[in-house]
Amino acid sequence: MIQLLEHFTYKKLIRFTIPTVAMMIFTSVYGVVDGLFVSNVAGSESFAGVNLIMPALMMLGSVGFMIGTGGSALVSKTIGEGNKKLANRYFSMLIYFLVIASIVLAAIGILFIRQISELLGAEGEMVNICSVYGRTLLFALPFFMLQNCFQSFLVVAEKPAMGLGVSLAAGLTNMMLDFLFIYVFGLGVFGAALATGISQFIGAMIPIFYFARKNKSPLKLVKTKLELKPILKTCTNGSSEMVTNISMSLVNMLYNLQLVKYAGYDGVVAYGIIMYVGFIFVGTYLGYSVGVAPIIGYHYGAGNTDELKSLFKKSLILLSATAVILTACAEIFSSALAGIFVGYNKELHDMTTNAICLFALSYIISGINIFASAFFTALNNGLVSAVISFMRTLVFQVAFIFILPLLLDFNGIWLAVVGAEICSLIISISFFAANRKKYKYV
């Protein structure tokens, strides 16, 4: 078993982070399966409804990402400082806080789901589709948040392989239930949401049972009281990930509104497919960043500047090489990827293929930007991390979503993310340069 305190060669770094990368990719794949069944069995209208309401669900669930990333940085730093008892107190407190927050947010979402659907552009029968799917998943929101949170803490616990195992168990459950509920029983979007909710329950409960009993990892759930200071520190630290998810959700809403205007619900379907495909490619970058963050946090807490420099350099090289490969794959297989979802409709297939080709150009840059945000989170600098995320996922994208269609018509919508990533890279490089002496990673 590889421990956080070790020196990480390229081989060891890949071995340690690959389970988290695989976990993120597989989580994305079983999300894609949801879309495949809904699109091919329930129809494109149902698929459009799922994609209209999804940004709101992800926005509510972003608290889980915030607690997971911000908390793992705080806990790994505390372990690096040699205070494991305090680290367990922080870990337990954050899990209990997340349970309370998730129940409150789920209740609010369930109460206003129809109004939310209408705000997102749903009309007529589309409101009912969005409401059924959204309400069902909101009942499982606490489990969704916990599952996302534990993905980060399992890496801190030096159990990334267990994180992959949990993801596999949840994913396979979702796939089998999708087939049963949608294809066999014909439950449509309700069946898709029910299958996802049950899989999220499994993804949350396995880590809870593991951490609630005595185990061989550095982390264990213990009795503790809620303390405001570490919770605020965690929220500040993980605010970049919350900002990222909220911003992405808002941007997705704007994309959908623009696409309805330019291409009707077919545009929403095409964008939904891009998002499903993008989850797999971007999931690679996210998985690596989540996997490497506790290592960075530990060595920062322990004052090991040489190892920090090594991790920074190796990460940039690995991500750059991966970016070239992933972008090439997306371009080469764009038609095949579109065909999996909408092969039954030539016009929609051609639109989606073109959209994937243009959107995929962003993959050559986005890995460095995702890592930059995660890197500063791991250094417990939530402010810099949040600024990178805020500019990348909200400010730049919103600007380009409205500007580029005026210059390039419909294709401008698909290229908006490319422009945003280019501008964000400038911001990321600027922060790397400005903070190199403070943290001594160069």
C-alpha cells in the first residue's frame, strides 16, 4: 500500500491516482448508461427533460463536492502535521454536518421542483418529466452528497482502490436497474431516477459502514460536536469546487436556454450528449486532481518542499500528455459517440457530431485549469482556487455563450467553452507564477 508520506515517482504517482481516475471515469460511464436508456427507450423528449432539470440537481449536490475537497485538504494537512486525533474529529464533524445540510436542501428542492422546472425552460408535458425525475432524485440527495464527499476522503484514508470498488458497486447496480426499470418495466424517467437513487444509496452506505467501525486507515468516524471554525475553513477551502459545480450548472442552464432559442429541444439533446461524453474525458482530469490533492496537502503540511516541487512538475507533464491523447480520441470518435445516443435520427446525429468536434477542442487545455484549482485547494488556499474556478466555469463561459453566437451563429455556442478555457489558462499560469515563492513548488 502506498502511503502519503512516501516520495512519488511517476510510476508511484500513476499507481496511487489511477483508482481515483478510474472511479471518476466509471462514475461517468454509468451516468452515460442512464442517458442511453432514456434516449433510446423513453425517447428524445424524455432525454431533453432529464437534461433540463439536471443542472439544478447538480447545483444542490455541489455542497457534497465542497465538503469532500475542502475537508480532505484540511484533514490531510492535519495528518501531515502529526495530529491524527484532531484529523478524525474534523473528518467526523464534516460528515455529520453534510448529512444535516443535505436533508435541508433536499426538502427545499422537493417543495419547489415544478417551479424550478419552469424556470429552466420546461413547458407543458416537459414540466411533468422534469418534476418526476427531479423529485425522485432529490429524495436520494443526501446519499448523492455523501458518495461524492467520500470519494475524496477515501483517498486521504489511503484507500483509493476502495473508492474505485464502491464506484463499481454503485455503477453496476445503476446499470442493471436501468435495464430492469426502463427497458423491462417501462418506467421511463422515473425508472432512471430510481435506479440512480438506489445506486447512490449503495455508494454512500459502504463508506459509512467502513469508517464507522475500526479499520486500518488513518480515518474513523468518532463522536464529536459541530465546530464552526473548521466547518468554515472547509467551506472556504472547498468553495472552488462548489463554485465550479454551481457555475457549471448555471452555465448549463444558459446553454439550454440558448439552444432552445437556436435549435429547439434537439439542441438540448445534443448538448446533453456532449455533457455525458465530456464527463468521461473531463473525469480523467478530475480523478487525477482529486487523487493527487491529498498527497500535495500532506507534504505541504509536513513542509516537504522538494516533494512539493516534484509533484507539481510531474503533474503538469502527465496532464499535458493526457490532454493530447484525450482530445485526439474525442475528435476521431465524435461520430461514433453521437451515434450511440441518437443514431436513430440522422439530422440530430450530424448536429451532435459537429458539436462534439468543436467542444472537444477544450480538452487540450481544461486539464491544467482543473488541476490548478485543485492544487491551490490542496495548499489550503481556497481563495485562489475559487477565483480560478469562478472565472473558468462562470465568468468566461457566460461571456462567450452570448458573444460567440453573434459572431459565429450556432457554432459559436459549441465553441464558447474553448474560449473560456483559453482565458482561464492565462489566469491559472498567472497564479502559478505569483505564488511560486510563497509555497515553494517551483
